[in-house]
Amino acid sequence: MRLALLAAAAFTVAAAPLPAKTYTVVIDKMKFGPVPAALRIGDTIQWVNRDIFQHSATARDGSFNVDLPAGKSGATVLKRAGQVRFYCKYHPGMTGLLAIGR
């Protein structure tokens, strides 16, 4: 009985979700900076625009659209797993990819 309780407790700890994190992606010199590799559902991306131009972080699947005036920032919470391609709607050549795990 005691072994079964220990096993159940270990499973509960192992199955507990990881706490959400906030990651920063900087836009500078007309390009998106590196995107974190360990993204998960519930994490937040803080987009920071260091350019003198307005930009956006816009998901091609419509899951987010963050307008970023020059020198400003904005955020989006990741809501689903999978790959999400994004771009700047003002400068469509600026692109990136988020790989979101569970």
C-alpha cells in the first residue's frame, strides 16, 4: 500500500505542468531576433520593437496580431501547440516561426 502511494505521488509530481514563462523577442534592424526553442502552451512572448518603424507580430493562422509602434512592446500568450509562422504585416519579408510544445 505504501509503495502504491509513493508511486502515485511521484506520478502526480511528474505530471504537474511546468509554470508558464515569459520570453522576449526583439525586433531590430528590420528583423525579428532569435525565437526561444522551449516554448509551451501558456507561455508569453513579449515582443519589443527597437526600430524607428512600426512593426507587427502577426500569426499567419490568425492566432495573434500584435501592433508594435516604434520603441514600444506588446505581448501574446501562446494558446495551442504546433508550429506558428508569423510575419510583420507592414514589412512582409520579416518572418519567423514559433514551435510550441504542450
